[in-house]
Amino acid sequence: MSGMLKLSVQNLLRHRTRSFLTMLGIAAAVGVLFSVFSFNRGFEEGLAKEMQATGLHFMVAPSGCAHEVAALVLHGAVTPNYLDTGVLEEIKNADGVSLATPILVAQLPNPDQQRIDLIYGVETDLLPEIKPGWEITGEIPNGTHEILLGYNVAEHADIKPGAEFSYPNMDTVFTVSGIIGQTSSQDDAFVYMPIATAQDLMDRPNGATAIGAKVDTPERLGTIINNLEEQVPGIQIVTMGQVMNSVANVAASAKSLSLAIALVALIIGAVGVMNSILMAVFERSQEIGMMRAIGASRWNIFQIIMKETTILTIVGGVAGIAVAMLGARLIESFVRQIMPFVPTGDMLRFDLGLALACVAFALVVGLLAGLYPAWKASRINPIEAIKG
């Protein structure tokens, strides 16, 4: 350790509480900054992954809030409104539609396993086209009493293909025809069954939460949707692109607000650095004057002060990244409670490049804040300082 760097460290340790509080301000700002950018990156990646996993071009749902439809499309959210599957034939027969299937999403209590299962009724013979990326151990359900389990459901109850599956207070006994390989998406949490079976269980004859559809020519998607909306009143058609835009707009608003808070916190932290270093300069004016009297140049004094600023900022920045990662699960839990939709998976992940960029940005701001105290220290007159 060089002499000037060692002296800078010693100077900071003289006032540990003040140095700690200054670093704490920098740590809070950098932690928020890193969390915002990391969450946004994870959000975009998770959203793109879930959009790809849907395997559909658009969804027909009851009229309602766009965010509710987004949650329905991506997470299979349970909604209070239902479609009559009578509109299915109109959608299937529409020009350009290659596939259409009713989807019924519902919750079914499972007291034996101490959980509530998410039921996903669908025309099971179309699953290979709707979910082409699935790897299934076993077979896709063929009979009305056969079901397909998501990875998490099967793993939780240690169920294998061929096992029987039932619910208390229900006479129906299902056979698990297959289990979906882990997808790390919402698909892992569902119990899939034929749409007619789900309708019987939920006492919703001809009811559907939504109708999913694919088209022959994606380039004609806009025209096909416009024609459908004219032909079938009382429905809401949402494309995957619209879902992404709707969710992305919510995320962008939250990001802008969080980023503004982070920048304000960083400015406050920079002011704290300036105040801390400036106070140290005033307290050590006689010491600095003595150093100047025995041969230290103004540049030497300037360097010492700037090194103190650098240490405060870098240590505070690294601490902020560490705290953000340690509290990642807590931050994600909080965000999921306040945002209408967040993709599955970990949103906050450590990224070395992003961490270095956040610390570097904080360092630049900190160095700018340290320029005035360093200049002030270098201008101290040794004779006047020694006289006191």
C-alpha cells in the first residue's frame, strides 16, 4: 500500500461513524440502482420466455382490463368472467385461423396435499401444437379421466406416470397419463385435463376462461383480428404483442420511478461525500498545513483527498451491490405484490458487468463531489494553517 493511500485510509478511520454513514448513503443508492436495472433485465428476459412458451398468436377473452388479460394469457390467472364456447365455432371457421381451443382455468382445493391446485382445461389433442417445447414423460391424456401434471405438482406429491390422482369429496379418480418436464415457467404449476372434464368439475358447461388461437399467416394477424371483432361482439382479442406491450408499459413506469428515486439517492449520497470530506479538510487544516510546510505539494494534498473520496465511494458501492443481492428475494416479493404482473423465475440476478457499471457510475459521481474539498485542501496556506 502506497504512503498516500495508507494515509487516506487512516484519515477515514479517524471518524469511523461519519465514514460509515457516508458509505451507507452511497450503498443505498448503488443498491437501488443495481436492483432497478437487474430487475428490468430479468423482467424482459422472463417476459420474452413466457411469451414464447404460450405457443399461440392471440387470445379471445371476456372484455376486461388489459392487465387481467395479460395475467390470464401468461400465468393462467383465474378470472370471474367466462366465455360461452359457442363462439368457438365462429373463431375456428374464421378466415386465416388454423387452430382454436377453449381454455378453462380454475382453482380446486386439495386438502390432502394442503394446497389449491390450478386446473387447466384444454383440448388435450392440440397440446403438441400449443406447447411444442414440452418434454413429456408418459403420454398426453386421451380419455376423459386422464390428466397431465406440471413438473412442480408431480414433484411436490412424488407422483409418477400411471399413478391415480383424486380429490376429496369427489368420486372421480384420474389417471396420470404423463408428467411435463421442468419448464421453469407457469406451466409447471398446472394440472392439465380435457376441457370437457374441467367444465364438469367446475360445473361450467360450455364455459371457458378464454379461447386461444393460431393463424396460418402471422402477417395477416391484424386483418384476421379485425374481422373477428366485427363478427363476434362482446369479446376482447389480445395478441401476444399487445400483452407484451401492456406489461412492458407497466414495468417501464415502475422502472422510471425507481430510477428517479435511485438517482436522487445517489445525488444525496454525493452531497454526503462532499460534506464528509469537507468537514475532514477543515478539521485537519493544521495537519495539512504542516504537510505543506515539510514539502508536500498541492498535488499531493489533492491526491490524498481524492483517494479518500474514491475509497468511500467504491466500498459503499460494493456494499450496495452485496446488500441488493442478499435482499434479492425480499425485493422480488415486494415487487410482485405491487405490480399487476411479473414473469416467473428470478428477476434479480447478479451480473458482473452491470455491477461494475453501477459502481463506476457511483464513483464518477463521488469523484465529482470530491473535487471541491480536494481543491479546497490543496489551497490551504501552510503558514496560516500552522498559526491556527
